[in-house]
Amino acid sequence: MRDVITGEAVVVDLPVAQLASRSLAFAIDAILLITATVLVLIGYAFTGLFDSDPAFAAAMAIGTAVLILVGVPVTVETLTRGRSLGKLIVGLRVVRDDGGPIRFRHALARGLAGLVVDFGLVSGFTGAVALFSSLISPRGKRIGDLLAGTVVVRDRVRTPAGAAIGMPPMLADWASSLALSQLPDSLALSVRQFLVRAPEMDPQARSAMALSFATEVAGLVSPPPPPGTPPEAFLAAVLAERSRRESVRLAGEQHAVAPPPPVPTASPPRPPQVPPPPPDGFALPR
């Protein structure tokens, strides 16, 4: 399984889309766009727009096709942060190489490269260039992705980013006194992803990244950890305590909005029950 790496060298839990799913999403988008282009051109013909000048008619047809085949996908992917209708149906999304959402320039580079190189003029409108590029690229990139610095990922798959982080026993007392209000959610998420993936990493890179994260987090929480605390244990304690406090807060909110227990109604007195005789070797409490 291939994964997207963020700018902090943290693995994002979105695996790269396979060629089959990308092809299906492209086919859906292509059918819709070509259908829209044909309908618009038929509308031009019915209105008599093409009857006056053949050169004008050709220019209008080419301009309309480019506007629909490039302008519509670029606009849609920009507004939806990387999703076309085909990608939405299949469960894909275009993201930047660092895992962030794409912008207009990324969508425009992908759209123009798709029309000229990947699926259009250079490939003879066969998609051969896009297919060849996707097959040889380790992350399934076509030329448009290489130019734009983007990658298509599966948006409906989540790998173990939500795994629980355990509290190191020797740091439990220290963690209970932590001030965590300055720790941003984005940094906490990156640290969590690192801790989940740490066993799979190269030991040298793992140690360097743990120290880097620990240094950054230590500047945002207080008091400082006990001397000699391993960086990964420090990070795990911070996240475990943060998660515990969040659970307590949510439980308190649910308790606050919970309806009051029903008032018990009076019931007729029950006759006293005689306890059964105790088994051999035991005595009833007095």
C-alpha cells in the first residue's frame, strides 16, 4: 500500500489510488463532459449560430469544447478541493504531494496537461500518455500530476490513524498536571500519526523525528517532562492525557444534557424474605 507523505514526513492515512479506480472516475467524467459538449454544439446548430461563417463556427466549436473539457473540471476540482463527480462516485480525491488540498493553479495545470498531453493532442486522444506515465510512476501519477505536484488518493479508506495511544505508567502522575491549551490540533494529529507508524519506520529516521516532535511539543506544554524521559514516551504521555481529558469533557457534556432519572413511584410493601441457609464452610454476614 502506498501512502502520501506530509511536509513533516508523516504518513497520511490515505493510500494512493490504483489505476483501475482512476480509470473508472475518468470515464465517468469524460462521458459527462463529452455529452455536455455535444449538447451545447447541437444547441448552437439549432439556433443557426453556425450558418453565417464556417470559420466562426469552427472557432466557436473549438472554444466551447476547450471551455467545457478544461474549464469545467478545473472549476469543479478547485471548488471541491480535488473532487470531480467521477472521483466523488468512486471515492477519490486529488491532493498536493504534501497531503494538503489543491488550489486553482494545481487544478489548472492538471486540466491543461490532460487536454494537451495525457489524453489529448500528444496522445492522439487515446490516453496512452496518461496510461504509460501512471504505470511507470511509483505513485500512479500522470503528466498533469507531475507538473502540478499532486497525487490522487482514495478518500474513503482510513488506516490506523485513530489507534489509541497508551499512557506510559512512569509519566502518568506528571501528565495529570500538564497544561495543554497551547497544543494545536494539527500538531497533535501529526504526532499521533507518527506514533502509530513509528514501528514501521527506519530506526534512525524514527529517532530523529521523535526528537524533533518532542522538542516542538515541549515548547507548547508545561511543566517540562522529567529528566531523561525518552522522546516517544513523552509524546505518548501528552497525547494520552489529551485524549483522556477530551473523553472526560465529552462525558461531562453528555451527563449535563441527559434527562433526569424518572421519579420512582410508590409500590406496595413486599413481605420479608428469609435468606436461604448458607453453604457448608461459609457464614452469613451479621
